[in-house]
Amino acid sequence: MGFLRDSSKVLTGITVQRVMSFIMIPVIARLLGPKDYGIFNVAASVCALLAVSGGFALEASIAVAVTKKQAAERTIGTFLIGILSGILFGFIAYMIHPHLKNYYSADITNALLFMIPVFVPLGIINVSAQNYAGYLGKFKFFAIADITSPIAGYIMLIFVYFLFWRDYRSLIASGIITLVVRIGSFLYASKGSELFHKDILSIEVSKSLWQARNFTKFNLPSNLLNTATVQLPPILLSTVFSESVVGLFTMARNIITIPTNLSGKALGQVFYPKAAEEYRNTGSLTEITWRTFVYSCQLTLFPAIFTAAAAGFVLPVLLGPRWAGVTPFLLLLLPMVLLNAVQTQIGIGFIFSILSQQYKILIGNVLLFVFRISPLLICIFLKCSEYLTILSYSVGGAIGYGLLLAWIFIASSISVTKAFYTWVKYCLIAALCVLPVLGATLLSNQILLLMSSLVISTIIYCIIAWFNFLNGAQRSLVRSKIYGIFSLNRMNSKIVKG
């Protein structure tokens, strides 16, 4: 129950965050077209790759620190490394920017020059601060950060768009504020801890980072490969296709991953520190890995299939005519998402870090990189259509994630066959639940019938989840939480009336 309770805290924040994202995506889409969205995402992808390189993967060592003192020292050390990396990469970008114009448009080049020295250090510091807050067990601040940071970012987006720049620069300003607020939330969660009682230039900081050097040796190439599999597609696509195509692809990827990230991120953020603690206490990862896998199947597969089924008639209404081509990209990405959704939260980076087998993380990420990026490069070289290119990327990714899942189960002493049938079972349940949506789409174009089918599918899945996914204790916990919320609302209402 402790694992589920902590996951629910994180899930609460991410749920609100994703709901706000879902609300704001149409706003962003109607303010900015695919071109501006594509420019920002290409530059953001480059910054993400540089942040992973500049952090040397030392952020991950915070979660497995032996003592609170050591965790604080590693956190301070990674903060300093992030700042230095931002300065270094920003200088390099300035020096080579004439050459960048040979490969990218002037807008993308300008975005890179401004974003690299800012987003790289903020990205490294954000991960470090989050890992430290998780080490302290302050999971409720994950929810606080997930709620407050996007609100601040969206406010900044609207403010900058209407008063200054009506293009991709408003997204840059929004991204900066979002990261700053997230970091502030995690630092507030760490108030009173060892983090604020350490000399930032202390020799102990350097020693703690040196003791974590194996994370750089094994995790850095693995994290870089893992990040590259996500961030390289927009960068590569921008070299052969228009910025609008890149914008459509990134928008489709953001939409299809909203529901899977909603629950998957919550489970993953709690899984790593909890699994590390369980392994220290019991020497086994079997139980917690299996429970997390089952939870992820229950929580992520239906939303992904539901989103794909509803995209055909929902997205044109939400996004507007400029984004008419986004639905095909979303459907093409579904095969990869269905496997990625249940792999992310029990990823090889978590499992093999805990098992102190970092070299396997590198092997796994090389494997995933090859399966996801090789088909993309081949299609780009052969000048295939954007649709065939994205499909090859998705299918290759699905195969890669399937192989990684099998390796994780073997390492955790879990039957691969049992896991496969469990995944298929929940895929079938999800598919059956969205039949009303598919039927309404095929039989009628009436908006009322289509919207009703969405509600019916959701109700069917909720009923199945209540009676089949939750045990008696979990149902009692949910009922008590709901009763507590209503009781509090009634009490507040009486106070107001009084």
C-alpha cells in the first residue's frame, strides 16, 4: 500500500498537469502553427541531448546514495556541473553558429543560440533537485511541482505571446519559467535538509562525485543513447522535411503520450527509490517490478488506445485547420507507445542501476537506439514519404521496447511468457472498451453520438477497473479518500454559510 500511496501522490500532480496540458494544447495549436512548434521542438531536442551529456549521468547517483549527507553532496555537485556545462555549450554554439546555418534554418539556429546556455543548466539542475526530493521521500512535492510549473509556464506563454513575440519565442519563455518553478518546488521540499548546510566548494562534494564515477562510465552513454532515441527524430526529420512536418510529428507524439505519461511517470518516479530500498532490504526486485508492470498495464494501455480511437474526430475540432495532418502521425506512433508505456517505469536504467550492472544499461540502450533510429535513417536516406518514415520508426521502436522488457523480466526473475500474456490481456480489455468509439466513428458523423461514445467507453473501463483491477483494501482506500473529500467540501460549505 505504501508504494501505491506514494504513486497516487505523484499521479495526482501529473493528472492535473496532463489535464492542463490537454487544455492548453488546443490553445497553443491555435496560437502557433506547426512551423513555430517545430522550430521550438528541434532546439529543445538539441538542448535535451546536451543536458544529458553535460550532467555526466551523475544525477542518477543521488537516489542510491548511502547517506543523506552523501545525497546532498552529490546534488550540490551536479548543480555546479550543470551551470558549467551551460556556459561551455553556449560558447561552442556561438562559435559554430555560422556552420549550423548550413543544416538548419535561421530560426532554428537563433533558437539554439538562446536556448542552449539556459535550458542545459536548468535541465540538469531540475533532474538533480527532483532526485534529491525523492531521496528524502517528499513525493507530495512532485505533485506540487507538476501542478504549479505548467500553470506558471502557460501564464508566461500567453503574456509573452500577446505583449512581445507571436512566434516560437513565446514557447522559449514558457519553458524557462516552467523549469524555474519546478526547481523551486523541489528546493522548497528540501528545506532544512543537509543540502542547505553544505559548503558548495567543499572537498566532500568532489569526493562524493568521484565515488559516483561509475554512473558516468556506464550510465552516461546509456542515458545519451536513451535520450537520443527520443530527441533525434525531430532533429533528423528537420534535415529533410519542412519545419511544419516536424511540428505535426512532435504534436502527435506529445498527444499520444499524454495518457501514458500520466500514469507511467507517476509509477516510474516512485518505483526507482522504492525498488532500490526494497533491494537493499530483501535482495530481490521480483515483487515490486511485477506489481509496477501490472499497474502500468492497467493504467496506460486503455488511455493510449482510447486516444488513438478518438483522434479522428476530436483533434480537428480541438486544434484547428492548420493541424489537419496530425491524426495520421498519431496513429502511426501507436505500436511503439503501447510497449513504451509499460516499459518506461521499470526501465533498464532503474533495474540495472539497482543491481550495480551498469554495463547492461549501455547494451540495452544501444539495442533500443538501433531499433528506433536505424529504420528512420534508412527511410531518410531513401527519401521515403514522411508517413512511411514515421511508421518504420514506430515499428522498430516497438520491437526494441519488447526486447528490453523481456530482458528486465529475466533479470527480475519474472516469467517472460506470463508478462506477455498479461500485456496482451490488458490490450484486449482496452480494445474492447473502445469499441463504442470505433462504432460511432464508422456509423455516424453526429457529434453528439461521437461524444457519447467517449463517455460510454470510459464508464465501461472504469467499471472493469473497479471490480477487477483493485482488491478490497484498495477499493476501501479509494472510497475513504472520496468520502474525505466530500466531507471536507460539506464542512467548508457550512463554514461559508455560517
